[in-house]
Amino acid sequence: MMQNADLLSGAPARGEAGADSSGLWIKSSAGEYQLVVAPGALKQLPAQLDALGIKGRCWIITDTTVGPLYLDRIVELVGPSRPVLSYAVPAGEQSKSLALAETLYTWMLEGGVERRDVVLALGGGVVGDLAGFVASTVLRGVELIQLPTTVQAMIDSSMGGKTGVNHARGKNLIGTFYPARVILADTTTLRSLPRREFAAGVAEAIKHGVIADAALFDDLEANLDALYGLAEPITGELIRRSAAVKAAVVTADERELGVRMLLNYGHTLGHALEAAAGYGALLHGEAVSIGMELAGQIAIRTGRYSEAELARQRALLRAAGLPIAPPPGLTADAVLAAVGLDKKRDAGTVRWILPERIGSAVVVRDVPPALVREVLEQALT
Ligand SMILES: NC(=O)c1ccc[n+]([C@@H]2O[C@H](COP(=O)([O-])OP(=O)(O)OC[C@H]3O[C@@H](n4cnc5c(N)ncnc54)[C@H](O)[C@@H]3O)[C@@H](O)[C@H]2O)c1
Ligand SMILES: [Zn+2]
């Protein structure tokens, strides 16, 4: 079992108000990089390119939904000082493919990409993962800047350096560790984000509160309407503090050998529900929300967490517009098979992230499969 004691003791600037509170620093083996969360953060792009000594051309990779909304803004910002090229992949998870990566390689190589050039990943986690993968591999690596436009990407996927594409055998099976040089999260871009996508990102923010930051959980509870109403400075502040949890975790454990596993709270059953329901039926964050409810129940039954804390978690997830029960039509067998808890696998190989209380979680390997089945069966009736 592993504790996350003092996880946040070395956390970068957490939530204080003030001119420089928008910047979080993340350490990685490739160097330190900054995440800026603020309304208007994109305006920093030209100055950041200069400060980082990036002199080459900008290759913007975006998707067909985000491109029409924000591409002009980026071109206006950097176009005057350097050449800009752009490519919009089809919006959606199916774009995270080797085939599309190859299309992007061809686009860049035929356009004469050089190692001093920079890829700007403008969009959600799909664009971030795909563009990061391409940036890390074309010419053995060009510069990368992440410009996340979803809550999920701002507080989770743009940080930590995991890039990747999907394979027929599963999600994210092909990829690299390749952190961005800087991440600029402009909260004004969230104005166009559909509410369901917004809520799916908030699920991960609530997760961060439960696993590592009780004060963040309290403040999400108290300010949920302001968050959804995009009332600044509250929205930026909550997104920044939620991002700070991920920043601290990946700084402490870049390669997921220890504490980074805690970020998988709600994901063991969440991923299984996503797969069993058929990809696309549940948004990832929605599946994680249900996974957190079920993991919370497992925690209680294994002597952790309390009914009162699970009730608070449930109420916050519900208030955020997230589901806490699996969709109809699933069977416990199908979900357990997707977890790997069928006969083929040793139960001890499945890791469970279980909360001890709001603000602290542990990694547990010895949860009896029969208990998981019981919790699932109850939730499915
Ligand atoms: N690398 C990591 O560490 C990591 C961590 C978690 C998740 N991920 C990956 O992230 C991906 C999910 O990311 P996501 O939730 O951001 O989904 P996404 O990138 O598919 O974006 C969701 C939808 O919102 C649209 N969109 C994005 N920004 C918008 C805006 N500002 N206004 C209007 N529409 C907008 C997109 O076009 C898309 O249709 C998954 O592929 C997942 O595997 C990666
Ligand atoms: Zn997740």
C-alpha cells in the first residue's frame, strides 16, 4: 500500500491570489516547464516563443471543431513574426490513430519541417495526445507547446508528457513521454465548450480534490455555479488549483512508478465501463464519475472512507451534472471481464485507488473480486 502523504508539500504556487499565481511549474527529466492558466493566456504565446528561444515555424495541429473557433486568433498572434501552418484533424477520439499521425508526418515533411520548428497543439486531449506524439517523433522530436481548450486538457492531459495514439488492441498503447515546453490554458476558450464536455472535465477536478486536496474539494462544492458560469477569477482559480494537483503528482513521479497511480482513482472501473458500454456511449469523465462512486463503495466496504464522505462526493458529482450509476444494459460479467477480473488473471494484478477520506487516497491490490462483483451487481440493479 502506498501513501500520498505530503504529496502537495512541494506543490507549485497553489491558489494564492496575485499577479503570478497563474503560473505552475512542472519538473520533468526533460526540464522544467510552465502551465499558465488565465483568461487571455493565449496572448502570451509570442512572448513565450521568444523567451523559449524558439525561432522556427509554427505547425498548428487542431481539430475541425476547435480550428474554426480559435485558429484565426493564433495566426493573428504569431503570424506577424513567424510563418504559421495549420492542419485540422477530424474532431473526436478516432483521430488518435497511427494513420492520422502518418498523414501529419507527410504534411510536415513535405512542407520542409525543421528541428527548430514548433508544434502548437490547439484543442482538447485528443489533439494534445496526437500532436504531442507527432512532435516527439518527427525528425526525432521538434518543439512542442500545448494550447488546451477543454477542462480535461487544462487540468489533466496537457501536463505530464504522456502522448499517444490508439491501436486496434486498445487505447493509448502507442506513445511517448514528451512534455511540452510551455502550456497556455486560456479559460476564455471554455465559453464554447459544450456543457457535457465541461462536466466531464470537472469529474477529473473532483477526483483531484478527493485524492489529494480537501480544500479544493470544499471550494468546488462552494463555487460550482460560478465555475460553470465561467465567472472569473473563480473559474481560473479552480482550474489552476485542480491542475496544481496533477502538476505536483507528475513532478513527484514522472513515470507512474508510485504516486502518479493515484490519478487513476475511478479509472479501474471507469475504463471498464467505458469499454463495456461501447466507446462513445459514455464520455471518459462520465465513466470516471461512476467509477469514483463504485470505488468509494469499495473503500467503505474495505474499512476506508465513510458513508458521510461518499455522500458528499456523490452530491458534488451529481451537482456537476455527472452520472453516478452505470448505464442500463450492462452486466457485471462484462464489466469485470473488461477490468481483467475474469479467470484469466490474478486478482492481485488489478490496482485499486481507494480514498481514505476526502483529500487522501491509497493504492490497494488486495480487493477481493467477489466484493467488486457485489458492488457492481448492486449498482447494476
Ligand atoms: N496524455 C494524458 O496524460 C491524458 C490524460 C487524460 C486523458 N487523455 C486523453 O485525452 C482525450 C480526451 O480529451 P478531451 O476530453 O479534451 O476530448 P477531445 O479532445 O475529444 O475534446 C472534446 C470535444 O470538444 C471539442 N472541443 C475542444 N475544445 C473546445 C472548445 N473550446 N470549444 C468547443 N469545442 C471544443 C472537441 O473538438 C471534441 O469534439 C482522450 O483521448 C484521452 O485518452 C490523455
Ligand atoms: Zn481520466
